[in-house]
Amino acid sequence: MTSTPSAFDDFALARRATPLTSIVADEIRRDGPITFARFMALALGHSEYGYYARPGFTWGASGDFQTSPEVSPVFGYLWAHQVSECWERLGRPAPFHLVEVGAGSGAFSEAMLTWLRERAPECFAVLHAVVLDGMPRRIEDQRARLERAGFTATQVEHADAAEWLARDERVTGVVISNECFDALPVHIVERRGDELHEWHVALDDANSLALQLGALSTPALAATFERLGVQPGDGCRAEVCLDAPELMRAMARRLERGYVLSIDYGHDAEALYASWRRMGTLMAFQAHSPQPDPLAQPGLLDLTTHVNLTSLAQAARAEGFEVPPHVSQMEALVGLGIGEAMQGAQERAGSDFLAYANARRAAETLMDPTGLGRIRVLVAAKDAPSDLACLSMPMP
């Protein structure tokens, strides 16, 4: 028996279909098209099939993306130096809280706590560390990692981010996040003439996930642009994250005095919504490679966008914080002493050249102006000096 080759690509279907594809499709059939923000929330955060919930999920070079804490613990050591300065600038309060929001692999908190324990013992003695995440499995992984590093339950509190941030108690200290805001779900809008529309996720005639232009799902989208004083260009797509300013406010409200330090890819609103940015900043990644279709293989792709730093600054100021101009990660690390750290490594190169070579490679990666070095560092200070070391070396 012979058969005629089919125009239908069964292998393409197999590549695209995931368990989450059916869950999303069933929701669309039941309730109608969903916002891209809803799709992104499921794709990244579904408790069983979301990208961050995958049993085989790994961080760093072997995963889909690499964040600065995975490049080298030196990144965490330098930020621990900043945390120690914050403690000094606040008048050495006791207790002193260090809170990481969206702790990922736990590498950042581990490095910061290790440095503080070894290099700033007086600060560490009064420190109450809090490691926050939204995924139960990750919280347990973070707990296990820090326990292996010698940090006890009395020194480090592990909690669900939403639950801890909603508490009424105010603390003094530092709330820090690294590449946290850029993973929050976003709505996708497009301006056509004088009207703003929203791209929704629907099913096409072949029952595949597809973008569909429709009306705004909430007036908050148009209100965001009014508050910012900017608009996307005609025919331009743009992302709007309604959760980001709310998260910044939640972080700020937990502080009686202290600092919020945000380290993230982002731009001011004017640059983020510039008319030349026709398709926005949404990116999908798999194994460090950009993917063309963010709707393909939901749960297997990392989805990320650049953060609206103007919205974050507005939210912090609304809670009584001072927000000085942000700087790049490259500038921040220079201010925190990466040059001095490299000089010390070079002086020890004769006894351990391999360690020096690895340190130099890590420093180059962290400082790369086309990569991690272009991440932005936003500082918000309440009842505390805002002229921190990380802001001391802005480039002209």
C-alpha cells in the first residue's frame, strides 16, 4: 500500500504541542480569547507545566538563560559590599533585613550572605535575611542550597513572595531583586491612528494559538500611558506590565527605612516606547537562542521583556522614596569595586593563573556593554542617603 505525502507537518505539530498548549486552548474555548499577560503567566508560572516549574529546569550556561549570579559569586560579593554600606548609612540598625525578591537558584543570596559572614561580621550578626519566591519547589531548592552553605533557619527566612510582601509589619533594611521584574506578565498593545488596541491570544482556524487584535481588556492600559506622558508610535506594538509598579509598591511598603535595589533589563518610558521600536521588546529564548514565536511550546520557552523604569520610579516615589538616576550594571560594578577585585586577582595570578583567568572571564561577562553590562540598576531610598557606591561611577 502506498500513500501520498501529506502537506500537514506532523513533526512541526509535535514540536509545538505541550501539555500547557491544551490547557491554554481549553481556557480559550471556554472563556474566549485571553490577554497575552494571562498566557505569559501560565507559560512561565503554571504550577505543573510552567517554564519555571519544570523538573529539569536549570540555571546558568546549561539552561535557557544566564543571569549574573550564575556567572560568578563575585557578583553577589560586590552587591554584599553595597548592602554593608547601606547598613552603615542607615546607622547600623539592629535588626537589619536583607530581602531578595525572586531568588531564582539561590546563588545571589548565597554569595551575598557568604561575603557578609566573612567580611562584615558585625552586619551579619544583626542580619535577618529573607529569601522570597513564588514557586514552592524553588523555595525548597533555595532553602536546601543555603543550608548546604551553612546558613541556618534562624539566620534565613524562606517565604512565598506574595505572602511576605502583604504583611503589615515594616522593617529596616534592603530589598533587592535581580532580573525579577522582566519576567512579570505583560499585556501587548498596539496603537493604530488615535486608538489603542490590545493583542489577545486566540485559536485560529487550525486550532493553533495565534495573536488576535481586539479591544483593551482594562482601562488601566490606556491610563498607564497617560500617567507616563508618552504613547507608542502609530503601528507600534508595546508591552505594558501592570504588575511591575504594584510589586515595587509592595516592596516599598514593607520598608520603614531603607533601600529598594532593582537590577534588570529596562529603559525609561520615552526610550521603551520610542517610535522606532516597532515590535516592542518581548523575547522568547530556549537554550540561550532567541525563538521566533512566543506562543510556540508554552512552558518550554523563557519569555521576557524590558522593564519600564519610569513606572518603577513613579511607584517608589508614590511611597515616599527618593529615586536618583539609574545606571548600567557596568557602571554599578565599577562603583562597587570590581576593578579593585580584579587587581587583587591579577596580583595572585602567579600562584593560581587559572583562577585569575576565570575571574577575568567572569568580570568581562558581567561588564559586557552589549550583554549583562547593559542591565540597569535602579535605587530607591527612604529616610536614607541615596548617594550609594553603586551610583558613584556614572559614565558621561
